[in-house]
Amino acid sequence: MKGRPPALAEGFADRRATDRYLPALALGFAGYVLFGKSFAYLGLPPLFIGEILFALGLLAFLASGCMTVLVATVPAVSAALLMAWVLLRTLQGLGAYGIDAPRDGAVALYAGFAFIVAALLVERPARIAQIVGYFRLHARILIPIAIIFYLVARFLGSSIPKLPGQDVEVISVRSGELAAHLCGALVLVLVGLCSVGRVWLVAALAAALLIASQSRGGMLALLAPLVLAMVLSGQLRRLIIVGGGIALIMGLAYVADLEIDLPRGERPISARALVDNVVSIAAPSQANNLDGTKQWRLNWWEAIRNYTFHGPYFWSGKGFGVNLAEADGFVVGLERGGPLLRSPHSVHMTYLARSGVPGLTLWLLTCASWLLAMLRAARLAWLRGDVDWSRYFIFLSCYLASIIIDASFDVALEGPMLGIPFWILFGVGLGSLMVYRGLHVIAPARPRRLAGTGAHIAGAAALLAATCLGSPPSKATEITKCPSGSIQVPAGATIQALVAKAAPGATFCIGPGLYRAQLIAPKDGQVFIGQPGAILNGAELVTDLRQSGPFWVTATPRPGHRAFGTCLTSRPRCNDPVRFFLDGQPLEPVAELASLRPGTVFDDPATGRSYLADDPRGRTLERTLQPYAFRNDGARGVTVKGLIVEKYATPAQQGAIFGDENPRATDWLIEDNEVRFNSGAGIATGDRSVVRGNKVHHNGQLGISPNGADVVIESNEIYENNIYGFDAGWEAGGVKAGDVERLTLRGNHVHDNYGSGLWCDVDCRGALIEGNLVERNSDAGIFYEISFDAIIRNNIVRLNGTGRGGQQGSFWVWGAGIQIAACERVSVYGNTVTVSEGSSGIVLVDQGRERLDQPPASAGHAKALYRTVGNAVHDNKVIYEGPTGLSGGASDVATASPNFGIIETGDNLFDRNTYVLQQATEAALFIWGHAPISYDAFRTLGQEANGRIIRPN
């Protein structure tokens, strides 16, 4: 993902029961942020709001069908083991301590929220966008309100009413809790995932100063993650400037001895108090009894270490339910009427004291493995160019780290106020990590040394988890019931042998398992339904490897067809359909043996041998073999449903599910499949085909290649295609159609492809492109080229023309959000187009190209050209993120061309469009003919008579 984490348009959400839980959980999260302890007391004892949310979450977890999140990653396994150990110790204390045992055990049992949230994200990855939206609301709205509530509590504490029947004030937010949530909001803004105004920043910094003067833990919980976020996101210069500015202001305030007194005997707000807090962390300090409270903690912590590491509670701890303050002799609160404190001021010491060294070890392993996984994912995303994915993982890491820091110095995770938000964030990280891995390689890469049994189990678990990934409204991995009378296909069976024996119209129910290098040629009306885990894999295992010097060598048979298609100069082997996969990851071909490195392969055409630099022992090495999973031999009315189709040696412009070559092959239904890692296109179609609800990703050249007439492609997720480096100017990206009549592209999420998102080229007629979300593709978002009679409406098109993967990207008017080249009678309306800096919005362009549906001029006929005429662009919204970009009509022909002036005279019209400028600019943002012009000049040429432009402020 480059740009925002995966998102779908509002109308795309599948209204399932599990969709209702996240908003409820978000409201609960907000309640803890705003009201703290008082919100936790809502409910009917012993069922408070946290327990109610947990019970509802368990129902959502079971409904999601993605329970493999429990064993899919090291952090998940660690958290599950931690829950199991704490649950055992809690049950042992239930008889002696009653309800106090589960109340104390909640410190780990709240981890159930993590698995609930992770399962919901894995079930429907589009929910990540929903959660990011919640975090933005958290930053922009909740945090300012929380700051106001916190100030009210500090200055008017005695006047705040209490909950009926409870000795708890309605607003009961601690400094450390607000510090953690404020830190999360600041990091979200800092890494660029949320924009705020200056007033917000001033208020946030003022609140940070207040918190830092009140709480050492809160100060560290704010400062350390913010510094980490700046370092990880490459903002060292900003860190130096901001740090220097704050130090200067604090120095002046310290010298001037500025101070604001607070009621109820709390520490004053001042630079001196802040300095005292910093000093007291590492050195003795007599200010405000700071040293006394620190020494009290250290003494208690030392006692806990003595009776666990060096005493009788090494393995078990003292258990859950016991009041540790009383048991250890460190009671505070008697002066207020009783022993209010139950646990030491450190969650790490809580785990050690209550569950022994095993509990502490599992807790530390859970936190460390999660943070390492997030930071590693952030680094990999950055290296892949998925900048906003990287920022997203940095945000999650720093937010959770802030909570851990606060919990290291205070009783924080032991209660629901911060404990439930902590485990929700933990689950968001788990689910997002699994989704991101699924978007790229399905199974995570693993170090070479871990290729033993344990690694294979982990890889299998990750693959099982990945099968939960899908796109609305349906997914390849949802269970499709096989009708009665269907032919059962067990794992390992030769499917084509069963097909040959069966009559036309037969239904085949393909059971879970791997079907390697199989080719299926259906008969008319046959139906192929895959059960969850049914994988058609077009590759063979490579086992004839031998070591030759530093390399590993195998003989590679070459296919009978020639390589086809134009490659980027940097990747000249893009069109070789024979590809190697090591542990599920494709190896990049290199042109010479001297260039061979780990992660690459060299094919020597002279000897027919392939050379690898990676040691393949104990690993899985595959080589594509079959060109097609489904090859049509003229079959009509075939259904392919619920399968994973991967690693076929498909030639360019042809699909692994291949329904187009034979003109008789019509009326195919290709639904709810996952199609990935095939050398050419994933899916190809013929007349009257329907391609619906599939995930089509990481194919070598194209996602889908529509051919024929009356083709419908709807509700698919199409992403990260053209991974082998075809030149997108030739043909590559998400969807590319040619010479298709009445093509419908509806409701698809098309993102991050290395080429254009949706592209219809060469004599397309009657196309309907509506309701799609098209974002972050390397070239144009929607491209209609040398064609006729189309409607492009109600799409969300944003941030295309990125140039990722070495593609051309934005250049002049190319790489636009919606790009109409040399076409007639195209209507573009109701679209929202977000334009990144340097790219273009909605453009018409005339090229004076010779028509391909007419006899060539060389045959004695007059030269016929495609003409840009009769196009209407109206009622769209174009949002410019940067100060530059173009919309309008551009001519790319010489003065002598018959098409010179066709933009101006060809009855092309822009009207009732809205242009929103996010930045002030004097740049010419429009073009009409040959030169960029201003908006006013655009209007004087007869365009946008009823349009408007909205400038900042």
C-alpha cells in the first residue's frame, strides 16, 4: 500500500453482523479516553461496560470465522499463552478470593479483545480504513475534549459530581492515561496520517506540558514515543528544531520561574516542575516528594524480585485475587479510609508478583515480539514504497509503546481504563500485520535458519490465517455449499480425468488441499466449486538441485511459446512465463551470472540451466510449469468459484483462468476466487462473462484481461499486479481491455497496481465504468483510449500516477485520475478525483492517431484519425492536494495535423465541476488546447460556465 491503508467507498461495506461490533467498540474506546474510571463503572455489577463489550466481541469473533489469528503469528501465540497461564492462576485463586481473582486476572484476560479485533480485520481488511478513520476522530475530536475534561478535573475536582451509588467522579482521567492517548494522536499527526490546525497543536502541546509537570510516567510516555516516531519516519531535522525550540522556551520559563498553582495540593505547572521530574528519574530529588514516591516503588519492586527470582514464588507468583499491597507490606491509602491500592506501580512487577517468572517472561515476549513485528513491517513497507503503510505501523508501535511506558510506572493496565485500549491496539496491530502480509506474499518471509519443522508450522498457520482475507461482498475463502449430486474431488486427484468422464453441466466440489500443475479443460455448463483451502498451483517442486561452487543449479525446461510483451529496461526478463518461487516468494531473473544475488535467479539459455544464490535446503522451491488452470476449448457457461489459483506460467495477455481465446467460449462466471502470482494475467474473459467478488493480485502483468462483448467485472479487489515489470505503456496494471463492446466495470476496489487501474483501449464501445474505488496506481486511475461511447460515473479516484515500480507515472497530462485519449462521446460525471502533487485530475487529450478499424492509408485510402469530440465532463469534484496539476483538454498534435484545434472545436465541454485547492497557488491548473491556463481563462473559452473553484481560506 502506498498512500492510505486499504479503504473502500462507503457503499462497498457488506452489512454483516460483525460490522456492527467495531462501532460499538470504538464508542467504548472513546468512553475510556474521555471519562476514565467513571466510564468503567457503567453497567450492572459484576457486568460492567468492559465485560459487556467483551461478551459481544466473543460473538463477533466466532461469527468472523477467522479464529486462526490465535496461532498465526509469534505475538498472537505469545498472547494466547499469556492468557492461558494467567487464566490458570486466576482459577486457582477463585475459591479463596472470589471476584477479586478475575478482576486482577483481567490484566491479561483483556487480551481477548486483541484476538476479537484481529479476527475482524482479517475477515474484512477494508475495516482497517474504518479504524484509521476512528483514530483520526480520536485525534481531532476526542483529544481536545479529553484535554478540556482533564483541565476541569484538575481545577474543579471538588465540584465534579459523582456517579450515582459510586465514590467515583464523573470525570476521572489520570495524567498517564491522557498522556498515552495524547501521544497516540500526536504521532498520528506527526507521521502524516492526520491533518490538524494550529490551534489543535497549541492545545496539545500545552496539555503535554501540564501532564509532564504532573507525572513522570506520563512525561516519559509522551516524550519517548514521539522521539521514536520522528526517528523512524526520517524527521531528525524536525526533531532537532522542535526539541531546540521547546528547550529554549522551557529555559526561559525556568529562569523566569513561571508557575501555575493547582488545587488539591497537586504539583504546580511550571518549567521547574518539569525539570524536577526529569532529574528525579535518574537522580535523587527532594522536590514535591518525588524521591519519596520513587523510593517507595523501588523498595516494593525489590521485595517482589526477592520472593520470585530468589524465593518460593519463582514459578507461580502469589496469584490473582490477593491484595499485593497488604501481602507485601506496602499499603497506601489507609489515611483515606482503606487499602485502595492492590498492585505495584508497574505492570511488569504485577505480572512477576502474581504469575511468577513464567508470567513475566510471557508478558515481555508478547510485548517485544509485537513491537518487533510492527517495526519490521514498517521497515519492509518503507522499502517496498508502501509509505503510508509504514507510517501506520510506526503509529501503532509508538501508541502502544506509550501505554507500556506509562504502565511501567503506574497502575494502568490492571484496570479497563487503559487495559482495554491497550489490547484493542494490540489486536489492531495483529490484524493489520496479517492483512499486510496477505497483500504482499500471503505467507511471511522467514529467516533461512528457521526452515525446520517449527518454521513450516508457522508458515502453514500464516497461510491458514491468510485464507480469511477477502474483499466485499464475497470472498474466495467463504464456504460455498456444493449442491447434492456434485462430484467430489479429493486432494491429490487429477481433476481433468474426472472432467473428461463427466457429462456437460456436471458440478465438481474440489476439496481442501493443494492440486499441483493441473490443467482443466471444461465442458459446456460445468461448475467448479472450491472448498476453503482448495488451491490450484501451476508450479512444480524443484528437487533436482546440486551445488556448484557458491550457487545451486537445476535444469529448467523452456516452454514452447515465445516470450511476449514489452518490459521496462530495468527488468528485461518480465515476459518470461517460467518463474521460480522460494518459500512462496518470486525470485527476480537477472541477465548474467555475475549479477546473481540472494532473491534472484539466472537462466542460462545456452545450457538450459538455472542458477540460484540462495541455499534451498530445507526450503520450498517451485517453478511454474502449466500455462493455464482453466483453458477453454470452446466451452460455454462454465462456472469457476471459491478457488485459489496461483503460480501458473501464463503468457502475457492471457489468464490463468482463461475464458477468451476460443470465440465459442462464452457466458463464464468467475466468482469468489483468489488469483495470484501468475506470470501473465490472472483472469481473461470471453463474451457475456461475469467476473465477480474475486481477489486478483500480484500477477505478473495484469489482473484481469476482458475480451469479447457484454462483459461484467464487479465487486473485485484488484491490486499489486504487474509485479514482473512489464512496461505499462505497452499493457500492464489492474484491468486492461481492448476492442470490447458494452464492458461494465462496477464496484471494484482497484489499487496499487504497477500501471493504470482501469483501462479500455482500441475501439471499446459502450463501456460503463461506475462506482469503483481506484487509488494509488502507478499510471492513470481510469484510462479510456481511442474508443467510443462510454459513461464514467460515480467513481472515487485518488492519488494515481504514483510512478511506482519504475512506471512513467505522472508526466504532462498522462497519469491523470481520469484520462480520456482520442475518444468520442464519453460522459464523465459524479466522480470524486483527488490529485496528488504534480499529477492531473480529469483530462481529454487528442493525439491524431490513425484509426485501427479503418483501412490504412497505405492501402490507397485517406488517412482516418481518432478524434476527441463530443465529450462531456460535468458535476465532478476534483481535489488538488498540491499546488500544481491540470484538468481540461490538451492537444498533442502538430499544427499541420487534421486534428489541430479539435479540442476547442470538437464540441467538448466541462461544466458544473467543483475544483478544491488544498494549498494556495498561482499555478495554471487548466489546459484547453496547447498551453496551461488559469481558471478565469478557462471560463472565457466557454468552459465551466456553472463550475466553481474553492481556494484555501
